[in-house]
Amino acid sequence: MLQSIEEVGMERGMEIGMERLEQTRIQIAKSLLQSGKLTQKEIATITGLKPDEITKLANKGVQKWSR
């Protein structure tokens, strides 16, 4: 659902953009974790997520990927 800044206002537009950025960073981290070619620390550096957030994603992923 695309909305223009004029429709939602500058402040809400910034919030929406930041939410989408966070989701994109999480998706990138998940993809990098699945590749198995980088360490969690390297993924944290690339995505800008905190190392504990990467660990949580990895732990969730292990449960999903092992099924």
C-alpha cells in the first residue's frame, strides 16, 4: 500500500519508511544466515542489526529449517 507523504504527513511518512527499512534489513539478514557463508557478527555489520537480533533470527531459522 503506497501512500504519498502528502497523504500521511511527513512524520508518519518517516515512520513508514523506517518500518520498511527494518523489515528489509531483517529479510537480508535471514537470507545471509541461510547462505551459511557469513558469521553472525559479519551479518550484523552488513545489516546494521544488533548481534543479539541476528542470534534470535538464527535460532528461529534453525527451528524452521530443520523441519
